[in-house]
Amino acid sequence: MNKLKWFKKNLFNNWYNTVLTILCLVFLFWILKGIVIWVFTQAQWRVIQVNIHLFLVGRFPKSLYWRLWIVLGIITTLSVITWSLFTKQQNIIKRKFSKFIIPLLAPIWLLSFAINIWLIGGGFGLKSVSTNLWNGLLLTLLMAVISIVLSFPIGVLLALGRTSNLFIISWFSILYIEIVRGLPLIGILFIAQVMLPLFLPADLRLDRLIRGIAGLVLFSAAYMAENVRGGLQSIPRGQAEAAKALGLNTPLVVILIILPQALRAVIPAIVGQFIGLFKDTSLLSLVGLVELTGIARSILAQPQFLGRYAEVYIFIGLIYWVFCYSMSLASRRLEKQLSN
């Protein structure tokens, strides 16, 4: 009954609202009908079925897929454990387990990251796989995760540097942030790919993946710094003064008092930056890295699938949406947990 009253009050309360509502419903029905007809009768989803392995792992050797399955198992296991730790504690056993495992969680993730890179790239007893074969979603996730992990601490340091009373540190942080924020990401990626090797010794040649990561990290860190700085400015000055009155020095005040509150206040902005960075990895295809968007272009060049742009880009768009929405859900769960 409440829903019927709401519809009557907001959509059918007079004659012109009724006409407008009916016209909108007819238009939506027409749009949905066209979409359904195209999806089930006209779209050629065979392009996805045939090339699913290219979308996911690119040209990674099929004989070594077992290594990727182990990587997936490690990440899934740690993700489930981490997610469960940020849910409400329900019993004493789970509470004790959480107190034991939470301090070890960050080192375990770092160790698993090193193991996963070893499994993907090989070496140290495993057959090496060239980075030229790291394509598709595999490369997108790898670049995004590494860039997020590296840009976050650099952004925090830049934010602290910008608010520092030391002139040189503050001036350098401001200069870096303003210069990078004034440049487009694609320009920074080209600088990292083309100009960075010019400043290195002739015998030192960085891999294209490392140069791509460098460009993403340099760009994202500047925006991350401004997000964190907003959180730092939201903390009342009296808290730092009270902590110093208790005998804490400046580094401890920042690490134990100011920074945790500042980061908690800007969780939505930080996660929004992470989501933006994940989507920005699509620009790597313009500098020769065949990530998810780049592999889509290769698939569209196949003679039997020429012109199937809609099917391919809808599929990769769905992949991007799933991962971005998952990050959004995780951030809301974290906000809710920290607010309790």
C-alpha cells in the first residue's frame, strides 16, 4: 500500500504527470525491447567464447596455466580471510583468531605478492615467461595492484610533506603535486616509456611494464596526496597539541593520532582514486602494453570477428564494472566497520 501511495503521489498526481509517466514507460520499454532483441538474436557472442582465454590471460603459455590457478587460489584464500576479519565478531574463537592474524595480515599479503610474481614470471627453478606474454586481464590486474600499493604510501608522504613546516620539504611536495596534476596521464606514460630510459645508464634497460608502473604511480601519488591532505586538515589542531602535552614526539603524534583519523575520514576519496587508477590502466595500450583494452583490439582484428565492437567492449566494460563495484563494496564495509 505504501508503494502504491508513493506512485500515486509522485507519478500520477495530476494529468500531465500521468501522461509524462506513461510516455517515459513506453520509451523505456522500447529501449529495453531493442536491447533484449539485440542480445538474444543479433549479437554474436561467439567472439567472447572463442577468445575468452585471450581476454583473461592473453598469450600466457597454456602449458603453464597451472601456475595461474595457484595464484588465483592464493589470492582467493587471503581475500576470504581478510573479508571475514572485517565482519562483526560473533564468537570468542573468531575474536581470538582475529587478534592473532590481523598483525600478520600485511606481511602475509606482501609475501603472497612476491610468490605470485614468481609464479607468473618464473625464474628460480620455474620456466621464465616473458613479460610480452603477460596480456589481458592478467596484466590489467597486475599493473593496477602494484600501482595502488606503491602510490598509496608515496601519496601519504607527499601529503605529510606538503603540510610540513620545513620549507624545502613543503616546497618540493607542492611543486611535484602541482606539476603532475597539471599533466595528462597519457603524457606521463609517454614520458615514462620514452624519456625515462634516457636518464638511466646505457647498460640498464627497464622493462616496459616497470616503466608503465612508474608512470601510473607518479600520476596517482599526486592525487592521492591531495586526498590525504584533505583528511589531515579535517583533524582539529587540539588533538596534536594534547598528544604533545602527554609527551609524544611529532612522528608518533602523526603516526598514532593524526594519520589514522585522517585516512578514516577520506576512505571514499581514496577508494575513488583506486577505482580511477584501475580504469586508467586502459591507457597502457597506447604505449604498447597489451592489457585488457589492448587485447580487445587484437581480437577485433581477427578476420572472422571484424566489426564486433559492441560485443567485445560490452564484455570488457562488464569486467571493469565488476572489479570497480567490488572495490566500492569493500570500502563501504570498511567504513561501516571502522565507524563501529
